[in-house]
Amino acid sequence: MNNTANRTVLGLSRKQLAVIAAILIGGIAAGGWILGSAPAGAPDDHAAHSDARGHDDGEHHGVKAAERHDHEAGHEDPEHHASSSVAEADSNALVLSESRIRAAGIGVDKAGPATIRTSSILPGEIRFNEDRTAHVVPRLAGVVESVPANLGQPVKRGQVLAVIASTGLSELRSALLAAQRRLSLAQSTYIREKQLWQEKISAEQDYLAAQQTLREAEISVANMQQKLLALGASAGGAGRLSRYEIRAPFDGVVVEKHITLGEAVKEDASIFTLSDLSSVWAEIVVPAKDLNLVRVGEKVVVRATAFDSSAEGRIAYVGALLGQDTRSAKARVTLSNPKMAWRPGLFVNVEVVSGEARVPVSIATDALQTIDDRPVVFVRVADGFVARPVTLGRSDGERIEVRSGLEAGTPYAASGSFVLKSELGKGSAEHSH
């Protein structure tokens, strides 16, 4: 009973499901037919077409927008845009106008041939020319009465430096006066005896004796005069016999003074040092390794270390011995000093020229700069400068040889190149950002 009932319910249910499914399928088909017959296809096609075209237009407008953005960016900073273009083409290029070049003080020159001198720099010092330096001594003991000369004063030859009172000089002058009196008496006696002998009144022996006495008196006077002359003193005259005037032996400058008024001085005391500063010595210290470069007659250039001054000269002397402590020799150069610029005690550098060579391409040393550990020269081009690496050779401090990287006649920044290096560094920093 129960099984029959279940089958009935199940059967009914299956039928009902089939009917419901048929209704649903019919409804869906009717709806699809209605929709398919309506004029909605055109909008759908138009939408699809619009979607495709909109996609193309979007891409087109995107490109246009990017181009406008680039154009606006270039319009806002044309110099930066030009510099960026040049930097992309050559990272060592600088675009500069003529006005900016002039404002920066950049001087342009052309690479060309030059004579490069190979030299060594040796230390030295200006000293007195000992051939024109004198230590003035009194040569007679005495007491200082006056000192007209002052320290640092230029004096002329024969000018009075000091006056002393000397008893030794007084004795010499007294002896000279006595000898002169004896000479006068001997001359009178000789004349009289000669006349008497000629008249046969006196004997010839008396005449010869008078002649001998005259000759001895003349010798005595001459001897005393030579003594006074050796001391630089006069015979006396109307002045005091003890007055002794010490005079300058030549034109020069009083560089040392060791005498004061009222002082008692000895005959060998150095009271003045007088030097002719129109000629001085540059004394050079020559190490043993450089002795083959320093030869007598070699041309040198002497430069002051304290100020900008130089002079040319030649080696006048090279020492034959090395110092026991310094293991170096002494050499000297005689320098003319008309303006008194070379003062004793001044330190100098002496450039000893050991050779000269003619090079085909050279530049000023101020033009050389270093970028990325490489020497470069800023070459002038149409719109600015380009940093060009070079290979260098010999140098004399003013010019330097360029062995490769630059040709003769190429214009370059001879002065103010450090400004270009700074500008190039700024440009590299901006592009790196």
C-alpha cells in the first residue's frame, strides 16, 4: 500500500516537472525571438565600432598629449633642452655663447710649436758679493770722536765714516815732520858743499858726505809718508796730529756698524761692514745627484720665493768638495742688482737649464685640467667648448708638450679653463638627476 502510494506521488511529480520544463523552454524561445526581431543590432554594432575606434583615438590622443607635454617642457627651458641634446651627443661638451665666454674671462689661444727647456730647480740664497764686501778696521788704536755714517746709508768712495783720536798717528806725523826738517837742512848743506867743492875751497870728501846725508833724509821722509799712506791718513797740515779719519774704500752701503761715540777701539776691530749691493751672489746648494747638471758657465734663471721677480745668469763657481754633513756642494751665480731688489738673505729657487727641445704641439700649462683622472684640454668649437683628452710630454712650467689628442693650430681655452671644468661638473650633476 505504501509502495503504491509513493509511486503515484513520484509519477505525478515527474510529469509535473516535464510540464514545467516545457513551459520554460517555450518562454525562453519566445523572448529570444522578440529580442532578435527588434532594431537593436545597429546600436550594438555602433557600440562595438565605437569601442574599437575609441581605443584607437585614445592611443592617438595619448601620443598627442605626450608630444604636447614634451613641447611644453622644451618651450619652458630651451637652453636646458639644447644642453641635454648636446650632452646626449657628447658628455664632455659645453654650449656657451660668445657673451658668456667673455663674461667668464676665458681666453682662447691656438696650440703650436714651442721650445721646451728641461731644467732642475735647486734651492739657494742671496748673499753679499764677497769680492765687493769689506770689513773696515781702524788700523790704529784710538778713541772715537764722531761717527758720521749710519747703518744702511749709501756712501761714496773716500767718504768719512768715522773720526778717532789716535796717539799712534800723532807719533807718526811728528816723525814725518822731523824727517822733513832734516831733509830741508840736508838740502841746504848739500848745495853749499857742492858750491865750495866746485870753487876748490872745500874737499870733495865734504861734498860727498853732504850728498849722502841728503839721500838719507829723503829716504826717511818717503818712509814716513808711506806709513801714513798705508793707514789711509794724511800728513796732517793745519789739523791736530792725532785726528784720524776712517774713509770708505769704495762705493757701497753700510750693512754693519760696530762703533759708537767715545768708544775706545783697537787697531784690528771690525767697526763697519761695507758692501757694494749693485752686484750680489746667489749661492746654490747642489746635491750630489745633480752635480752633473751644474757646470761653470751653465745658464740659469734665479727666481725669488717671496715675490715675483726673476733674473738670468750663469754659474760662476762650483765647489770641488761636498759638505761632510749635508753631502752637497756649493755653487754661485753672480747677479747684477741695479735696483737693489736682490737683498742678501732672500731665499730663491735656481732653475738650471740642462737641455732644450723643439716640440711641434704645445699649450699653456694653465689650460690643462683633470677629469676622471685624465688630463683634458677644452677645445673651442662652433657653439662652445669640448673637453678633449690629451697625452702630455715635457714641460718647462709655462708650456707643456702635447703628444697626442691635439693638432697644431687647434683653438683651446688657454686661460679660465677651470670655469669650464666647473660648468661641466654642474651639467653632469643635473643630468644624473
